[in-house]
Amino acid sequence: MRREVISQARRLANEHWAFIEKLLNVLGVNKDLISKYRFFYVEAFIHGFKHGVEWVYQYILSSLYHKP
């Protein structure tokens, strides 16, 4: 996968994590746990983003070559 895609995914993941982190703080979640959650959250977000990009790519290809 292209570096630009991964960079965009990481940027979005970090932005969204900032929102989630605020929510967890408001809920009183232990700060040590929050810092541990961050790694898994960001990596899972990036993983899902890549699947989404792959799906869109396949959808576009199939739309181009399998017109009714």
C-alpha cells in the first residue's frame, strides 16, 4: 500500500484518538490504561482504513469492468 495512504490513515487515527482520549478522561479511565489503549486503537484504525481503501479500489474496478 502506498505511503500516502498509510500517512493519511495515521493522521486520521491520531485525530480520532485525541477525541477518544478526551472521552476516556471524562469517564475517569486510568491514565496508564489510556496510554496502553492508544497503541492498539491507532493500529486497529489504520488496519481498518487499509481494508476500506482496498474495498473501494475493488469496487471501482468491478464497476468499470462489469457494467450491466
